[in-house]
Amino acid sequence: MEELFLMCVEETRKDIERRRAVTLGRHRNLNSVLHKASSSKKDDSLASAVKNEQFTAGDKRKVLELLLSNENVLLFLYEKLFPRASITNLAQS
């Protein structure tokens, strides 16, 4: 479960990085069109790691959607929520 969760988080991090790349590309393209000086640009490199604090509500929702779309996770949750009564428990009732 932990591995799967981490994989979902990592996939969402990659989506965030892709969004950043698109935004950065548009920003750079706009700057080149407007012929602005690039000396005052701050470092927007994609090499910087995406931190958990940078996850938007939509990003967090996506992690949960990815996690809950896995059949093994659903089966695990179902078994925890609705445990099967053992034969000895039924006999005692």
C-alpha cells in the first residue's frame, strides 16, 4: 500500500513538473516576443524538486483518485470496512 501511494504521489509530482514546464515555456516565449531583459529573471529551473506544500487541492485529489482507482486498494479497504465473520463468530451468535 505504501509503495502504491508513493507511486501515485510521484506521478502527480511529474504532472506538476509538466505544468511548470508549460508555464515556464509560455513565460519565456512571452519574454522573447516582448524583448524584455532576462537579467532580472529569478531561477525557475525545473530541476528544483516539487515539495509537498506545492500540491494544490486538485493535485491532492488526483493522488487519491489514482490510489482509489487501484483494484487492490479497493479490495483491501472493503475487507477492512466489512470484515468477514468467521465461522466461530457465527456459531457463538
